Amino acid sequence: MFFKRRLSSYDKDVESLFYYFPKDSVPFDFLLLVEKMTLKQFLNVFKQLGIYFFEEPEVFSENSRKMWYVKYVVWKLTKNNRLLLEALVLRLIKDEQRPLLFEMLYDTSKFPHPQNIRAFLHTLFTCQEQIFNDTDVLMYSHDGDLIGMSEDVHWESMFEVGELCTTIFVIQSTTYMTPKAFLSKVLDLYNRLEDEKNCIDEKLLRPKIKRLEDIVLTWTSFFKDETDESAEFKKSVLDSVIFTKDLFIPDVLRKIKNNLLYVPKKKNSILMGFIKCTKTNFLIELDVEKMYLCKDAKTTKIYNIKSKFIAEQIVMVDQELLGDVKL
């Protein structure tokens, strides 16, 4: 968001445009004048109005060298702010005055020199076409809402999203990856972290290792009760670097191994049955006892149910939508 302050006087060229900034947004009229201003006028307006694109130096993280991260940061700005930044970047590239953006990104009086700021600027200018494009590896709506991302970005973001539930991440991944592909991605990240042990301080690396431990532990717990995961596949996990090297702590390895060696009880085939529902004041009551046509199983994990069945139950309140459910 913008950090901004009101001034006692305004430049005559912009005084008629506005007297205050709406919260977290630059006036749209200002965007319309960008192309008509000289670079000097443009910069003077910024200085007089005290405009900064970012409040906190934490924005300029160690990922500032990665295009997807800078794109993520830019698209978190409000729409007008993002458009203004894009216009400014293009103008500075055209006039070969890229260093001037340095003093507009943040308040230098508060944070003289945030770490990685130069890397952030370099990425912003060299990848500006991809960053301001609403598609590519990160896909956004015109309002700045994230609507999609590539597989690589999804997995890289796993280390950056803080306290995001690992269960959510694993479920998201399994919607587009086979178990074999998931394992391959885990092993790639494992080997990368193993290599980084020699060049990165352990205190900085440990949170990433912990994150990967949680991912693998959650993933293996998902299919430990399922008989369709072959013994051969489970053996491939046990024979992998996860167990032949010592990146993961012993307690985590023990839990992962228990998940892999767990022998599930045999169950009768589970068949989806009709769910009785009544509609009273737009409320739906589900007869869970009749959900499955078998004796041994009355519950199952939602990610094991075909999406078509889930969708049919969700739209049951609207019979017109029921016919639109596709395989």
C-alpha cells in the first residue's frame, strides 16, 4: 500500500486535481496525466505529495531476485497504485533514469538502505513485461486477485507463506500431481536444501527444512490408510535420500516410516449412495448414515471422493445446477 502524508500546499499544476488521497489509492486523474508530464514534473509531484509505494522494508526479502516474488508484491498493491508504478517504471526505462525509482519505493528517512533493495529494483526493471502482465507464472484478475500459478511457483511459495496449513498445500498439490510426481518434487527440494547446508547458516535453513518435513509427514499420512498405494511405491520412498541422509530429524523420519509401513484394514468396496436431504428455510440436512452402501465404512477422506460426487452434493440445493456438473 502507499505511505502518504498531506501537505500544507500543493504544486499549482496538480492543485486542481485533488486535495487528499483516498485511502490506499492514488487518484485516477493523476494516472491520466502521467504521459503528459515531463519526467521532472512527475518526480516533483511524487516528492511534494510524499508518495511511497511500500511501508515496510521486509518487502525486500531474499527472494527479491526472483521474478515471481516481485510480481506477487507488485500485484498486492491496489489497482491504481500498480498502474502508477507500471507507468513510472516504463517512463524511467525510456528516459534511462532507473536509479530514480530508488527513493520512491519507500521512505529513506525511516529505512536508509533495506537489504536486497538493489536486487528488487534489478528484477523489477529487467522483468517488467512479465511482472505487469496479468498472466504468465502468476495469473491475476484486473483487481489484483491471484487466480492461478505455475507448479514451480506453487512449490516455491510453500517456503514463503508462513503459517499456511500443510494439509491445504498437500491437497492443492495432489489435485494436479500424481504421487510419483509429488515425490519427485519433494526429492528435488530435499537435495537443494542438502546442498545449501554448506553455504547457509543453520538457523536460516532450519525453518525451510521443518517446512519440508511437515509436507512429507502430512502427505504420507494421507495415503497410509489407502490400499491403492502400491508397496513398490512406498518402498521407493523408504529407499530415497529422505532416509539415506540426515536432513530430517529422527523423530520425523520415524513418523514418516510408520505411515509408510502401516498396513490398512481391508474394507468392502465403498459405493456412493444417495444422500437424503430436506430443504427447510434454505437449510439442508444430510443423512450421513446412508452415505455409503456398505457395512464397514461410513466415513472416508474427502480427497478420495471423486470431484463429480462432491459437486453434485454441493449443488443439490439448486436442481437446475445439478445438470451442469461435468465429469
